Amino acid sequence: MDTNCKKYKFVNSQTGNTIYYHSIEEELDELTLREHLDKIKAQVASQNGLYVDIVYWEELKE
């Protein structure tokens, strides 16, 4: 398993349910990482018929 791979989950804050998992294998600076995750968050919200502010992401720690 690649130790540089970071995994994130996207959660519906109203229900507490995880609705999407995403992994990033490349090393990104903090600003680029945040922009990338916010883009994924918007896509996840749209695909699930949710407002983008209802969805949040957090890194999965092993």
C-alpha cells in the first residue's frame, strides 16, 4: 500500500452518512488539495441532490 495515498470521506452533515470516498495518490500543497476536495465536494453534492454546504469532507486516518 502506498503510504503517500491519502483517503477522504464525504459526509452528509444532516444525516451523518458517508456518501462518497475519494483517494489522492499525489502530493499536493494545502491550497491545491483544498481546491481539489472542494471540487469533488460540489460534484458529490450535485450527484446526490444536496446543497453543497450540507456536505463536508474529512481525511480518513488509519
